[in-house]
Amino acid sequence: MYLIYEKDNLGRTIFEMIFKNTGSVFAKDGVANMTAYILNKRGTLKEKEKFYSSLEEKAVNLAITTNKEFTTISLVFLNEKKSFAIKKLLELLENPNFTEEALEKSKKEILAKKETLKNNYDYIANQNLFKIMFKNTPLEYPVIGENIEDITLDDIKNHFKTYSKESVVFINGGDKVDIKPFLDILPSHPLNKDKFFTPKQGEIKQINNVEQSYIYFGSEFNVNNDELYLAKVATFILGAGGFGSRMMEEIRVKRGYAYSAYANNEFQKTYKILKGYLQTKLENTADAINLVKKLINDFSKNGVTQEELTQAKKFLIGSEPLRNEILSQRLLRKFKEYYFGLPNGYYDKELDMINALDLDTLNNFIKKHKEINNLSFSIVTNENN
């Protein structure tokens, strides 16, 4: 159990429970998402779906979501509705509507959503990238699940037990919430062991009736915590900075291959990768892929210029305060410091480290991480290409 709290006097409270190591990587295919979905849609045994109507009447917002690593229960309410909001959340956790009827109804809805995703080619290209990079690991499966028809009620109930005292992180902003009633009802269950997966290199192509090619790419980017600020600056210059970044300038501005082209760091506890994407005309697919390879190779070999570093510093230092203006942003930042094992106040210190960063230090870092050249590609294109 861990508690993050920040007082706020705006008359509204944010209360979240994040359960570590309960995401899709730590469960049978589709079970983590199904458990969160039932909690989010099917209500309590007593009230069923009417449970959510009572929340809406009091302007209480409740959302339960899961990702690859953890599950989040988020409750937002006006301070005068605190007792009601907390009471209702406790009711949901004590008596969730885990019934065969709720499970079958949820399966149908999720299967319908999976059908719509078949026409979302960005989703497909991104998911295929994980299939090729993390083949034969839990990361190859989407959070929503690949095959959900055989999920049982026992699967759901057993996974729900991992929402435990040992896994929970409480996040509270605004009026202080007493967490004891939650600790009283949460089960005791050993925290699932941490997992980490190193990506493989490969390529996957899917043929669809598309009018342009969707190209997603990724590579291992094995960055230590003390290198995070260097990775942020480096990747901003390479592809995360929009106009002015290497990828946007070379791929869009100079050649007109794509409307947008990005590369971003995706650093999680279970994996660390550099990931990017672009869309291009069918006839430009091969050229665009070769250009991505060349850009990253040149970047890795030669580093960046002083002008690029100066411009990156100006933007990152100037824009960072805007990302932490509101309470929810500040709470998220504190959670990330805890979750990734960073020191308290890391993100404030990170700005100072970026400000003091010199060109040699950054280029030495870039040249050290040659693994970013081991690119995997996921392409959704037309058979005519």
C-alpha cells in the first residue's frame, strides 16, 4: 500500500486506487480488461446498471480502466458529495455484479468493439508491431484480449482478488479521504512478480483494402533512470517535437511522404522501446521505410547539432510547466515518480538537468544506444503495393 496526497481548495476531490501488476500482462488473455469492464458497466449485485444512474444524479464520475501493467479506479466528486461517493465505491468493491449474465453481456459488447477495431488501421499496425517485437510473451496480445470467448466467471473472480492491499496505491487530491475502509475490505494477495520483456527484431505486413500505407516501427531503447532526461531531449529532436524534428523535416517537409511522422519513447516497467509511425502513399511505402532506417542510423552515428539542442531546450523547459498546472497532472507526476522508482521531485530536477545539458554529453548518450538501429516494422498496406 502506498498513498499520494495533495491538498487542493477548488471544491472537488480526485480519489484513485491503482492496483499494480494487475494489467493484461499479468492475467489470462482478456481477463484483466474484462474484469475492469464489468466493474465499469455492470454495477453491483443489488443495483446492477442502476448503480451508475445514482452516481450521475450526484455528478460523481467513476471510471475503471486497465492497461498492460495496472488497473485504475478513478473517482471524481464535489467535496459535499464525498460521503456518498465513497460509500458507493465501497459497495461496488464489496459486491460487484460478477454473474454469468453480466459476463455474457460484457463479452458481446467487447466482441462488438473488437469488430469495429478491424477497420482501425492505426490500431492494427500498432498491435501487429507488438506481435512481432514481443512474440511469445504476454505483450503480443492486446489489452482488450485476442480470444475472450473462453473467459469464465472464475477467471474474473480470481483476477479481482489481485486488487489487494499489497498491490494498491492510493492517490488523493483535494479533500482528504479516509483510506481505512478500503483497506478493511481489500483482500490480502501476494503482489504479482514484476516482469520485463526485451523486444525482438522483425517485420510484419498485413494486406487490407487501404488507400495508404500505415507504417509503425520500433526498437529496443534500454535507458536507465539516470538517462531519462537525455532520452527525452534526444527523441524530441529525432521525432517527438513535431515540426522541426528530424523525422518531420525529412519525411514531410522535404519529401512530402507523409502528413505527420513521429518517434516517441515508450518507457514502461515491462518494456522500454523507441516507437514511431507515419502514413504514406502506397507507392512511397518502400522509400519511406528506407528513409526511416537512414534517419535513425544517421542520428545514432552522428548525433545532433548545437542548434537542435538549443531549440529543444527552449521548448522543453518552456512547455513543461504547462503540463503540470492542474491537480490531476501533478498527481500523475507524483505517481510516475513512485511507480518508476524515481526520487521525489525528479521532474522538477529534470528541467535543471536539461537546462545544464551540453552537446557532448547528449551525443555520447545517442552514440552509446546503438540498439535503436535494430528496427522492427509493422505495415498495413494494399496488395497492389
